[in-house]
Amino acid sequence: MEKSGHEVVLITPDRFRSIPCPTYPEIRLALKPGRRLARMIEAAQPCAIHIATEGPLGWAARRYCLRRRVPFTTAYHTKFPEYIQARFRVPLPVSYAVMRRFHGKSARVMVATQGIEDELVRRGFDNIGRWSRGVDTELFHPRPELKGDAGPFAGLPHPVFLYVGRVAVEKNIQAFLDLDLPGSKVVVGDGPLLDELRRRHPEATFTGAKFGEDLAVHYAAADVFVFPSRTDTFGLVLLEALASGLPVAAYPVPGPLDVIGDAPAGVLSEDLGAAARAALAIPAEVARAHALSFSWAACTRQFLDNLKPFPAKRLHAA
């Protein structure tokens, strides 16, 4: 957006007193952000307001906009109802009712894929717009010289089946670790289940979280990316893996269906083990070519088209 000449102001939990999210301490929740948030918004004098998530800051921003009668947009990034059900056994209809209330006044609810749009429509959401995702194809790219014993997986039996992402119950990593696969399984990421899964699966390699160039190297050195989640709304890691020349094995659910579909860059099957073994035969250049169809420029244009600008002076007139 900044390359297109727009000024972007981010209001995030690190600018407030916060507490760790229950069962997810790496996520911070802002405490009583309302008044300070209002001052930050008015100091920025925005032309449009976008609310990224349904946390305390999101609810506070929503109240601010409704009281001043200024439009705002929202995004549905995460299947929080499914995550809350997995952690606390809260029935899905209860959580989705809260989500409908949060997004109900939004001028546009942005979603990444057709599959998620269809699911939200079935659950009573409306006014939905598409906002896809992009991938950094310069950072994430094939590195054939790292395959085998030359890269970060030197000494591990090959082939290497890789998972990257949060190590949490909603990611269904247990399904990946339970597979009967040749070679090695590697989990890159951090989260509340990390210590437990390390104890239960000493045969797997857990690297912890990786970032930037280090993360890109881990993608490129593996042989197949296994994505066991059934609840992601998109799965940015799918694009990162594909851009690195890594074929994907996943369940045929929203997210993988929208990113991979019937493209030859991956294998989608309810038999995740069979999908992982079949994906070994997919050439790196096929995976890479599919990732190149996702650009940040197109993603940015979609976001801007979805925004609902308003005169900044309305913030003081209200």
C-alpha cells in the first residue's frame, strides 16, 4: 500500500497494556483500549478504517466507528469458533452468533477464498468481498543445493516431510505425526502443544520457530510440505512452501482446496499419508509455477477496492 502512495497507521496490542491470551500466551490482548484507541485514530485522521481481528482492539474500534457513524471494513482471517470449540468445548452456534454480531455492521467482510465465503454465507454472513493473499517469491524460492545432506536436515533420513506453523490443537498436527511415512518428519514452529508433542513423538524433529531467511532455507531443504489443518481460512504457509518448490499434501478442505484445487502442485486427499507419498513425485518447478500466480500487487488492489473511505473531518463532526 505504501508503494502505491498510501499512508498506513497500525494500531496493535504492543501499544497498550496487555495480557496473554488464555491457552495462547504468545498472543497479547489489549486491556481497556477504548479511550486511548480513540485518541490514536483521531490523531491519525484516517480516510478509512479496517479492523483486522475480533479481539479487544477490534471490538473497541468497532464501537468507535458505530458511535461516530463512520464506515469500517473487517476481515475474517481465522475460524475462531472452531478453535474455541477445540479448546473450551463452546458450541459452534454460540461462537458464530458472536462473529455475526461483530461483522454484521461492517461495510465489507473480507475473506481470502471462495470456500470460506460459501461457508460464511451458509452461516448467515453477508456483504462479503474477496481479499486474497500474496507470497514473497524472492525470499521463498527453490534451493536445490540444500537438498540431501547439504542443508539444515543433514543427517536426517530422507525424504523429509515438513510442517510449518503454530503448534496448537486446531492445526491437527497429530494427524501428520501419526502418518506412516518413509524418511523423516520435521515440525517448524512454536505453540502451546510443542512440549507435549516433543515428548510423545521423539522420532520427529521439532526445530522451534524460524523466521526470514532461516525459515526459507528450511522450506527449500524439505521434500514435501504436509498441511494437516482442517480449519484454516487460507494457509499462507502453503504459498511459502510452493514458492520454495515444495509440493503440498493436504486434506481436501477450504484453504487447500482454494490454494491448490486441481492444480498439479499438490495432492489433496482424505488419506493424508497417501497424499504425502504421491506428492514426492511432483517436480519443484511445478510447485513454484503455481505460487507465482499469487502476487502482492493483486492482493493490495483487492484490499483497496474493498475499503470504504470517508471524509476525515467526520471524526470531529460526530
